[in-house]
Amino acid sequence: MKRALAAFISTVTLAAATATAQDVQQGIALYQQGKYADAANTLRSASGAEAKAYLAASLAKQKQFAEAETAAKAALSDAATHEVALSALGESLVAQKKYDEAVERMTTAIGVKADIAYAYYWRATAYQYKKQVARMVDDFKTFLRLAPNAPEAGSVKVLLASQA
């Protein structure tokens, strides 16, 4: 009887873990399709850094910046250099005009892993609002070196050309 119960609990636990993994993959797929509200709804009940990171990104795309900030920070507490979470956090902090915190958080991430393109992008954007042009230019140049084909690359190039 105990073995049967243990086997049943193990099966239920495995099924729940599989469902959660499927929810995360489905949520990421919805995010990548631009279905941000659907992605957020799917990811809210999922656990793990990946789920939290994409939840944060989905919320940021919907301009729910305070909630995105919370989800991004939760993801980063599990995975300190998760690129999706860092980008969502940077976007959320800048949108909320928390420029100093954006600079601090992105600088910390860059100190751990120097090739996170969007950490430079969001730090540069914060520097732009802080009117620290030389730092902004340096970070945007690094962003372009790391992510030359990023969707933001064109507008960053135009901005840098106007600073020359």
C-alpha cells in the first residue's frame, strides 16, 4: 500500500513538473510571437528563473513596469545574469525613471558577465536621461559591438552619429 501511494505521488509530481515545463515553453513561444498578455498569463503560475524572466519581459512589453521590475528581480535572484531578465529590469527601471538604480544594476551585471548586450543598452539609456553623454556613447558603442543586428541598432547608430 505504501509503495503504491509513493508511486502515485511520484507520478503526480512528475506530471506536475512536466506541465510546468510545458507552460514555460508555451509562455516563451507566446512571448516570441508577440502575444505578451497571453505569455504573461501562461507564465504567472510557472516557477524558475526562465519563467520569471519571460514573465518580466512580457509585462515590460505591456508597460506594466512595476510588476515587471518585481518579476525581473525575482528571476535575477535565481540567475544573476539572465539576459532576458536583465533587459526587462533595465527597461522597467528606465521607464520608471529609476536611472541610478538602472545604472547600478546593469553595472553589477556587466561586472559579472561583460558580454550582456542589453545591460549596456539600458545603462546607456539611463546615462542618456542623466545627461552623461560620454558614458552613454561608450555603452551604446559596446552594445553595437555585441549586438550589431539588434532591432535597436539602427536608432542607436543614428543617435551616435548625432553626437559626433
